[in-house]
Amino acid sequence: MKKVLFAIVGLVILAVAGYFVDPNFRAQVNKVKPTTQQVETVQTTSTSEPVKVVQGSRLSDIKEQRVVTASVQNPSKPFYSGEGSRAKGFNVDFMKLLFAQDEFKGNGEIKVMGAEVSTYEDVPKQLLSNKKVDIAIDGLTFNDQDLPGVVYTIPYVKDFGYSLIVANGTVINSAVDTDGMKIGILQGDPDARSFVEGAFPKAKIVELSDKADSNGKWIVGHFNSKKVDAVVYDYPFAVTEVEGTDLQFAMTKIKGSDIQYRIGVRKDDKDLLAALNGAIRKVIESDAYPELLKSYFMSKNVATTRRASSGEVSYIVAKGDTLSIIAQTQLGDIKRFTEIQARNNLANPNFISVGQKLVIPAK
């Protein structure tokens, strides 16, 4: 019996010694260890403190499992509304294009699951409170430093701005026309207040509740109650607000405003951030992207453009035209596309089509 015990102890000692002395033996042992999440300790060049690096990532999990869980606000028309497989909106269709790019290439289509919250502020917070959430997507305008632990992609929606909404028949051609007006902004939005104070210095600012009526709208009720003469609001979100009402966009993009929406991820998910950025660039450059923007954000409730006046000319959009090309050929300066956009009350430079008549500002 003692001989058997001595033999077992001897084998154990040899095995332990072999693990630490023989690298080939150690490699064979490591092969049978779990590999779901292997953690190594490496030494960085900038500090003597060891840093833990996790092998395997959220990106690789998405590519292997073919599922993405997105933190979303519901409802948040026209970006997201509905439930489960019936969810619809710009973000739903955009994510179909996004996760079809090579950055997320794999076996089969990626399914997007919505982790829903009721408030805008809680959309990125789910990245820190819900480990199942992979990305946060809404009309997010936060910066990297706003919520520690969360960073953002390049814009996936851009070139929009604040819009000026008025009742039909109200004519506003410049900031001077708003002198003395009561202009409404969303309650608790310091960015909007700061912008309106600068853009319309002689107007009175009124903060408004966004409590929706039975039709799911909040802006029109404030007009009906005579609380405001105009409202300044993010154009993309305002589209559904004015649809089916007697309101219109006096200015689809107020000069000096620039709204960009980004996708949030955890700070440590650097490979996922890089993949999203690469995929966003490809989608934005695709032919499908301008059409997607038009399908959700082109409004029929836009104030009619004034006819060409002294020094201005009319121009018919041709195949292959962009506002930048038109600015270069007609005004000699590609940067003047913003003037053409403003003169024609276009919410976005993508909102032109072949045969459309534009007014070109004077040279």
C-alpha cells in the first residue's frame, strides 16, 4: 500500500514539475482548460502595473452568435417604435444595413434585439447596467466624456439641424421676423435654449412639456393653446410631430445648427467601436442611405421657397448632381452648398432629386 501511495505522490510531483519546466507539456495541459473567456496578464510599456487583457470580445460574440442587443427608447418616432418583430423606424432599417457589412461578416443574418427604456437619458446608461446590451442607439447627441465608461461612434445621422416650426400662413424669412415672438423649446434642454438665445435674440423663450396627446404628438397642442408662436426642435424628430397637422417648417435647418446622432458602446469594446465606424462609413456611402433618409425624414409640411430674385438663378437638378457639385459648378465654391440648402429650405443636402427646381443664390 505504501508503495502505491509513494508512486502516486511521485507522479504528481513529476506532473507539477513538468508543467513549470517543460513548455510543451504545459501547452498540452492548457488545451483542456475552458476557453470561453481566457484572461492573461501582460506588461505595458508605460507602467509597471500589470494589465488584464480579455481574449475574446463582444464583437466576436456578435459575429459568432449572430445577435445584437440594442438599448433603445420606445417610442422614439421616427427612429424606433413598436414591439419585438413588429418594431419599425429609421434605426431598425439602418441596423439591417449596418450589420450586413463585412465588419460583421459571418454565417447568416444578424438578428437585432431591442432592450427598451422609456427615457432618452437611460438609453446609454443600459450599457453600464445591463450586461446583455451591446450597443445604444437613439438620437444620441452625447459626447464621450458625458457618461464615464461609454464612448460613441462617428455620426450615423448628420447634416440635419434645429428646425423652426410655425402655423401655416406664418411667414418667416429671417431672424428679424421672430422679434417679439414666443418660441417654444423642449423643457430641460440647455443646448436648445443656448442656441435659440443666439439665433433669435429678441424672441421670448418658453419651455414646453413633451407630454403627448391622444395622437402621440406634443407640439401641436401648444400651438392650439396659443402658448407659443413657433417651436425650435430637432428636425428629424419634428417630422412626425408636424405630419398630419396644420403646422409647417418655416426653416428646416436654422443657420448655425448642426445635429449629429451617434451609437454608444462600452469604452472597453474598442474592436466593436472600430467595426461599427467602418460599417457606418460604408452604409453612408451606399446608394441605399440617401433613399433611407428620404423615406423617413422628407416632410410635405415645408414652407414654399421664394422665387428667384435679383442676381439669383433657377437650376434643374440633373442625374449625378449633389449640392456640392452644384455649388462648385454654379457658384465656383463647393463650400457654398450650405447656402443652396438654406435658400431652398432643404433639411438635408441629400434631399434633392432629378428634375427638382432649385434657386441658386447670387454669386
